[in-house]
Amino acid sequence: MNIKFCGYSYHTQQFYMQYKSGVPGYLLRLQTEGKGKVTLNQKQHLLEKGDLLLTNPEDTLELMVADDENSGDYHILCEGEWLDTWWSRSAKPSVSQIDLDENIIAVWRYLILEDRRPTAEKNDEILHYLVQTLCLSLERSALETKSISSRPYAVTRMMRYIEENATSGLTVEGAAQHAGLSVSRSAQLFKSSVGKTIIEYAREIKLALALDLLSHTTYTLEHIAEECGFGTYSYFHRVFKKTYGISPGNYRLSTRQ
């Protein structure tokens, strides 16, 4: 995999870039501040905060930031066999609006830092997996935003919020606020789309983590109960046995036989 450039730019003056004969690789660009304009295959798009641009080597592109527009973006231009396969296996939206997910931004920053290392210090394997992680994460965010499935995007936002916060004091109010909905509307929409309540979905995530910790660590049962957000072991025991028909301790023993 060849990374041609990768970084973060903040433009306070006019900026212009063009590839009239085709982009020399795969360009991924995420607008994080301000605005920009792009002409992609002779079609104009206004890029605003949260807009993701995905292009391939067959695309022609002109990108401009106006002189009076402060504009920030993360970007990477790269090429390689894995990228060819990734691009060809499914349709990619050229421009889409996504959440500025701090986990995606963290991967991008890590990738930038690793790419800036002196050649002798770079780890090509790390770079390869970081690019893969970034591409797949951006693709999922773009597809979720466009609601390719029948699930409303607000529900997807709540699901991601629950997945991140299930073990650390999750509230229905917090999930609703994250999706920009009232508590009653978020609860109704989530249940009708997912088939379970917000609390039930959070419990599934906590139990899945508990199964992993019981199987692959030597943590005490009390520590696992706390780590998974159940609070007390007695509550953890009750929920676990009701769900799986076996106590946490006996489940752990069954995985060691």
C-alpha cells in the first residue's frame, strides 16, 4: 500500500487543487470545519462540516476553498491492491454527511503520526491496518447516514451511543439527547426499529462483554460485574442466569473444561 499524502489542513486563505486527468489514487477527505467546494466528474458539491468525500482513480476533481472561508479537513490519498478490492466490492457514495466520530478522528490522527515517521522508523504493517480501519469505518458511517437499511439514522446514532456507553452509566435520556429526540420519541422509535428497548440493547452489550471476560480472563466475578456495568454481583448473577440459564461461575467452569 502506498500513501501519497496524509494529514490535516486548516485553510485561512484561498486553496485550489485539481486532478483533471483523474485522481492519482483513492482520495478520502472529511470536512471538519468551515466549507469548501468540489467539482467531481463535472458535478458541483458544497462541502460542509461532516461531509465525507470519497473518490477513485477514474474520477476528475477540482477542489476549492474561498479566500474568506476558514476550512479544516482530514485527508489521505493512497493506492494499493487492498484499496482496489475494497472499492470494487460495493458502491461508495461520492459525498455523504457523517458524524464527526471521535474514534474515526483518532484513527486518522494515529495514521498521520505514523506516516510522518522517518522512513527507517515507519511500520508498514501498522500503516496498512490503519488505512484499512479508516476506510471501513468511513464506509460504514457513510452507509449508515444514508439509511441504506430500513433503520432510521436516529436509531443508528442511538445504537452507536449505547455501544460506547453501555457499561458506564448509560441513561435513556443520554441516548435520546445524542439522537436529538425526546425521551418518549426515542424510546418508541428504538423499540419499533430494533425490536427491543434501549435498556435491553444495553444489557445485551454488557452480557456479551461479560461472556468474553468470563471465558478469557481470571478476573473475579465481582470485578466482572463492575467492569460490565452491572454494579453488584448479585444483580449480575440474576441477569446472567435469567438470560443463559446458568450462573456466571458455572459458565466460566464450562469454558475451561
